[in-house]
Amino acid sequence: MASAASEPSDSGTPGQRKIIHVDMDAFYASVEQRDDPPLRGLPVAVGGAGVRGVVAAASYEARVFGVRSAMASAKAVRLCPDLVFRPPRFEVYRAVSRQIRAIFADYTALIEPLSLDEAYLDVTQDLRGIGSATRIATLIRQRIAADTGLTASAGVSYNKFLAKLASDQNKPDGLCVIRPGEGAAFVACLPVRRFHGVGPRGAAKMAALGIVTGADLAARDMAFLRANFGAQADYLYLAARGIDLRGVEANQRRKSLGGERTFDRDISGGAALREALSAIIGIVWADIAKHAAQGRTLTLKLRLADFSPRSHARSLPRPIGAREEFAALAGQLLDDVLPLPQPVRLMGLTLSRLSTPDVPQVAEPPADIAGQLALF
């Protein structure tokens, strides 16, 4: 199984990738605690403290109380009355992120940022000839601590899916290694909620089908997965077996950021729709804030009760600069399409025409299952 300590030989087999996923620990909140020492040890949230505010990041002291990113600030305060809010300082976070990426670049040119605080590194052919991905991950974490005063967790494995799982295994300030041949057994023991792309609703659906762990998922055949999970079936089939053939894609940039919500019951009426939109605004803006993204086009996506789609978009001549402007524009988009002929089963918002260099494109899992298994 996975280990978190020694410096093993991890040369792998010929053609075997060596992937590291580095994830900063409570990045925004940790920067605030670093720069304002009296905050150390206190529950800290980065974000807006008002009635309509949203938590962009929470320190580990705040997480003990259940405070999480994308949570409404009002709820966060109810969970943790002593919560200390700090407004985000994205220029500082970007500067620290550049320091961290400069460290990565000393070891490999194959760097795929996922946000300001995490990235994949392919060190199969590392620039310093070290040879051990575990050793490189250790050196990177040591240098991050020395140069920035912050801690990072890292996962080391032979593919991206496993490396990302591993980086979360021993947080904070941890290292986890999943060696060749260990992936399937590691995944089998995990709850499916840990799989990237499986949210609370997806996990609940799986639980209703008797799927709680990776082993449960691996026991289902492709026909069952396609019947119940549609386009996600291919990804789930491979993930349950610890398989991921995606490479680290350097310098890829995402074209949009967004989120959507499928309602338990179809909703109608302007007031109910505006309340639902407000919740989605909070979730999407938290993701935009995390990536320090700026975009010029906002699109409202709706799916009506009969599954027919509706969308409405508006572009500005300049990037949307603040949450208030984002929320106002989203509200205008909804007002433009009201009244609707049917209740709504799904609503989403997407920000596109991004101008920031800090929002990477996340590659989707490949879909040719037979070809993947033959190559692996």
C-alpha cells in the first residue's frame, strides 16, 4: 500500500510515468496567517464577511468547525462564531504562486497548474537527474517551506489520478507515495466521494446503488456504469482500477469556469429561481476567486422540466471585476428569460473569455476504453 516516509527506489518500469501532485495547505488562509502572525492558531476565513459573502478559503483551525470553501459566510459564522475574516489579496497569492512554480521549474519543464495553489509535475525525466520522484517531492516541499514559509502536501505516483488522491492522503504537510502495482488496491479502500468529479449528489446516487468504495465500483461492469452514469462511465471504470493515461499538459489554459446545479424538485417562479441563482453565484464566484480568474462573458444555462435547454449570455467590453458585478449581471440574465414556459430542473453559470494566465485547462479522461487497456 501507499507509504509516506522513506526514500525508496521508484524508477518503475520502462515507459512508466513519474507524476507528482503538489497541493499547498489552506493556501490563501495560510498566507494570511504567515503575514499576520497573531492570526496563527486562530480560525481564519478568506472571503467576504457580509450577508452575501462567500468563503474562498478556510484555515485548518476553521475547518475543524466545518467551515469550507464556497460556503456562505453567514453559515460559516454560525458554525464558528470566532471566525476571523480577511479579504482576499490575490496579488499576494499570485506572487507566492510564482515563487512556487519557479521551484517546480528547477526540476521539470512539464508543469500543469490546476490553480494558484496546486499543480501536476511529470518528473519522469527530471532536469537534475535525481531519478527518484519521491526524493524530488521531498526537496520541493522543503524548498517551499524555506522560501515561502508555507507548507505543501505532495502525492507521488505513476499517473495523475493516483497522484492527486495521494496528495490529499496525509494533509497537511504530508507526503504519500503510491508505487507501481499499488494503485488498484489503494483505490479499492477509498470512499468514492474521494474520486475527483464525484460530488455529494453523485456519491449519494452511488450509495443508493450499493457503491460506497472503490472496490464496490470496480465490481460493476461497463454496461451497468453506462446505464447509470452515462458519459462519466468510462472515467469511473478506469478510476476504480487505478488507471489514468492522461499526460501532464504544460501550458494548457481553460477557456471557461462555471458550475451548475440539478434540483431535487423542479422549481418555478421568479423568487424561487432567484434564490437558486444566488446559491449558484456563491459557488461559482468562489471558484473564480480561487483561480483569480477574470472573464468578459457570462452565460446562464437552464434545463427545463421537459429537458429542453435554454441559455442566455452577455459580454462586457472589459473583464468582470467584482462579485457584485458578477451577481448583478447573472440576475439580469435571469430576468431576461423570465417568465419561462416550464419549471426548471437545472441551472448553471459559466464565465468565459478568460484573460488570466493562472487558469489551466484540465484535460478530460480519454474515452477509448479498449485502446487504453491495451496500452496500459
